[in-house]
Amino acid sequence: MALFELTQTDRHVYATALQDFLPDELFDIHSHLWLESFWSTPKATDMRAVSWPYLVAKDNSAQDLAESYRLLFPGKRVVPMVFANPEPYDDFALHNSYVQTSAAAYGYPSLYFSHPRQSAADVERGVLEGGFLGLKSYLNLAPPHIPEPSIRILDFFPPHHLEVLNRHGWMMMLHIPRTGRLKDPINLEDIAWIKRKYPRIRLILAHVGRAYCREDVGDALKVLSPFDDLLFDFCANCNPQVLEMLVESVGVTRVMFGSDLPITRMRMRRICENGRYVNLVPPGLYGDLQGDPNMREVSQEEGDSLTFFLYEEALAMKTALQKLGFGKREAERVFAGNARELINGVQRETYQKPGRWEQA
Ligand SMILES: [Zn+2]
């Protein structure tokens, strides 16, 4: 049985709108690997605890990731940068070692998943011994006494980790916290502080700083405009207006494609209502969505017309580039070239030799 099924709609979307527009080689700067067995809380045993992301994919092995690309982007070569997806009480060493082994086996670049409690020496050793190119962390690792809306970037990327990143010029994959998202003044203040104090960090704002609706952008792009090497990935962002604002503001050399796989295997179409995003999904496919304001089921008929989240994301970037008068050359930067140069640069500076993905 295939990992997931493609419908006529999916094949049609890919063949008519994406295949020719996308470069032959894609670099995916943001993807997750983990096995279900790594999670300390067994999610499958308690059906009440099953949430919709888990119904999209309970885990994502390296084999499944490679198979996803084969199914979603037939005829293309995809090089993903991989990292873990741990829950707060998991064994981080187990997660990181799976990513390390998989990255070595498949020739993928990778990031080390850090916990803010780790010492600087611990994090530095973890990266170097595992052949990683930087750090990914997550806001749910902030100290438990901090309520979620109050979490700040430094609560999960503490200064002693930033110092290590800066010293080596490593990548920092940042999923920003806070309900204000990209425009949040505290986030902007913290990003600016990091950029000034640690200028050698290759800082990537994941998901365009979670600006999924126009209203999430505010004056952020203006505030961040002095930082002319700040990077953005647009994984899980399928808002063509936001992407157009981004590319118009920062150009085509600082924006990178990411898949956020496996979540973008979901079938959906995203709309914004009063500045909040809603994922429209087929009925019955993702469990009980009562009480989740970001998810809404549509009719069976409309559901049948929905394609993958990842295609919606790529199509949104296509729309944005076309609106700005850009074509395949700029698409190559955004879907491959920018990430390729970034990854190869960090790889060489850190390990003085090319990565395995460069030799394929
Ligand atoms: Zn992610």
C-alpha cells in the first residue's frame, strides 16, 4: 500500500501548475523526522488525546520522507534538511541520534534539536559530533512556569546557545512564539536584539514568522528591514498576499522553500477570516475538530476537490512570484538555490568538506 493516495485533482494540480514551474532539484530547508516509538506519551492508546496532526501522520521515518517526495514531486530530486520533532518529556538524545543516523544514511543535511536546559558545551558537542549544521528548538521547551502567551524567544533559545551558534556561524531555525506572531512587538524586539548581538548566526524565521494572514504581518517587514541577511522559510504558509509582501520587501535571495513534512501531507485549503486562519478540510478525515477554531470541515463534494497543503504552499509562492513579475529563474532561487548555498556554506565552514548531498 502506498504511504498516501493521490487523487485525480492532485495529479492535475502537479502536472498543470507545479511540475514545470518548479526546478528539477528542490532544497527543502525544514522537515521533521521521528518515530512514534520515541514519544514518551503513547498517543494512539487514548483516542481522546488524538489530535489532527497525528491523523495526518503518526510519525515520519526517513524512508517515509523520501517516499513523500517521490509521490508529491515525481521527476524531481529533493534534498531536505531534517530535524527532530520531540515532545517536551521525550528523550532528546534518542530523537537526535535517529536524525543523525538517517541523515548519514540518506546524505541529508540536518539540525540538532536543543533543549534550553542544556549547557553551551553540551549543545556544541551535540552539533559537532553528529555532523549537524545548527539548532532547532521549540517554544514548548520554555520553563513550565511561563504561560504560553508570555513565552519569549530567549526562553527556549537561551543566550549561551546563541553564543555557540554565533561563534560557529551556524543555522538557527526559529519558530517564533506569541499570539501576535510576526508583528508581535516583543518578538520583533527579540529578533532585532539577536541580530545585533549575534550577527554571525544564520537566523531563519520559520513559516514567515507564522504570518499566515495579512493581519499577522503588521509593520514587521519594515522593522526588520535593517537586517539584510535575515532569512525566511515559508513552510506551511500558503497565503499568496503574505508571500508577495515578503518577497517584495526582502527580495528573492532570502526566502526559502520548506515542507514542514509530514504535516503538509494534509488535504486542505486555507482561508483567513477576520485575521485568523482556518484550514478547510474534507469531512471525517482528521477526527473530531470540535473546539478547534483553526480547523473546519467542508462538504464531501468540496472535500473531494482539496489537494495537499504542500501543493497549496507551492502554488501560493507561484502566485506571489508571478504577481511581482518573477518567473522560473526566481523560483529556482526560492525553491532550491538559496537553501543550497546556505547549507553548503555552513557545511564547508564547519567541517571543511562537502556534504554527501553535494555528491549525488
Ligand atoms: Zn516545523
